[in-house]
Amino acid sequence: MSGLMLPVLMLSTVLLGFTAVLSAAEFQRFEHAAKADGSLSFLVIGDWGRRGAYNQTEVALQMGIMGEKLDIDFIISTGDNFYEGGLNGVDDPAFYESFTRIYTAPSLQKQWYSVLGNHDYRGDVEAQLSPVLREMDSKWLCLRSFIVNTEIAEFFFIDTTPFVNKYFLEPEDHVYDWSGILPRKSYLSNLLKDLELALKESSAKWKIVVGHHTIKSAGQHGNTAELNLQLLPILQANNVDLYINGHDHCLEHISSSESPLQFLTSGGGSKAWRGDVSWWDSKEMKFYYDGQGFMSVQITQTEVDVVFYDVSGEVKHKWSRTEQISSAVL
């Protein structure tokens, strides 16, 4: 799958059950077929790549069990894929040691759709985006921003790290790889315009946006001010159902009093932050767990079911929406 954008010609490549369509649009689009009955199921994991440490291996084991039980179609990674500083090249052994060697269950050999996190930007970003990694492990796919269409649901993966001012103004002792981002103002403007247009044109029953950074969170990082200002209004105006993120190392569900939009954090793939929480308005805060784990999502034409699991596979929280009626169950 070349990253080349052709002005007229459209090309398709089929890998692991999805089709990549390259067009003149900024966002590369992938077609991923749902099940024969039109339903869809997937897992979400974030903030994981630690060579198996901090219970990463144990979380992967439970993901494999649930993946088989739910007959998942793919896996979403919400970023911070490789700690502490991304990959240092396509030959970095961390790719095998933190990804290929860890997620070995048969059910996890489906397509992984991954975004970049702030820790990934501290390494060689182009290495994570490189097709060389897909040749090494065909389930891997990571791009800055892209779209996955399953007909029943459309997923909009967004590169959130360049929005955050402190990485540019106060990087501390970290060095970020901004190649492909500068000039930053133009990059962000184009990203938001392309996202807004894609959301407006979407005819999917369910619209889901995925990014690394939080919009609303009671965790250590809390709300991301730049996303609340620039991204959130676009999501609300275009009837997005779910915003899925990582960044805070927890499992979390916050609802919105302003729209049906739900904020779901799945950042418990390895190291978690025990006791680091600023409790939210109880009317919006539906669930917070400061341990490791992951999330599953099942979708039909009339229903979305979300379940959070801990490192032992125990169900910690369930939420569902049927048509326009939502409920939260602890």
C-alpha cells in the first residue's frame, strides 16, 4: 500500500480482509467488510508497547480469549505503541518484542488499525508508518490520519499529537520528530477540514472517531484543551457517536451533557496509574478504572455494545445504545 496520492486514478490493495483505496483526499480510505449478517466486532487497546512488562502479556492473553469469543473483525490501537520513545527505525527490535511476540493469539491475527501517540513522536515516526513493518508483520497498519469504512460504521482515525501546544513550546528534554507536520498550522487546518468534509459525507449508521489524546478525562492528563477547542465542535456538529482514545493509562467512560457523544478511554495496555484520578460530575462519569485492561465493541444496525475488561478478563463496565436510547450499566 503506497502512500502516494494520485489525483485521478484510484488503486485498491487487499490485505487481511480490507481494501485500501488511494485517492486525492488527504485521508487514505480503507474498506473493511463487516460480517455476513452486517454486524461488526473489534477490540481496542492503547498505551501498550513495553516488551511484555507491566502486565502487557497478561492483557494480550485476555484479548486473545475475548477476540475468539466475539469473533472480532479487527483491533484498534489508540497509540503510544512503543515506549518510551517510539521506534528508532524499521529494524528496531522493539517492533517484534513489543508487538509481534506479544499478540500471538490466533484471534489477534486480524488487521490492527493504529494511530500515533506522543511517545511514538519521540522516535522515528516514518518507521512506524513504513510499509516495511507491514511486510514484517502483515497485521500491522499505522498511519497519521485515515478512514476505515465497514458500511455499518465508519471510523475516522486522527493524528492528535500535533494539536498539543506543550510538545512544541515546552518539550522539556524530549525530542519530537515533526517531519511531515511542519508548517504545523497548515497541517492542522487541512486535517480538520478533511475530517469535517469526510464526516459530512459519511452515510454510515454509526460514526466513530479515534485519536490518542483525551478530549474529556478524569485521569492524569485530564482534558486536552486544544482538542476541546478545535476537534470537539466538529464531532458534535456531525453527530459522531463515539470518541475513542488512549493517553490516560486507565479505562474510562464519560458521557456528554451536550450531545449523544460518548468518550471512551482504553489506555490500559500495560503500565497503569493507580489512584491518579480527579473525579468527574457523576452525571457524566459512567466508569473509571485505574488498572490495566482493554475494551470490546460490538455493532449492529440498531445497537452498539461496549464492554471494558481488566487484566484478568473480568468485565468491569458495560454500556449500550439502541437506536437513540442509551444506558450505562456498572
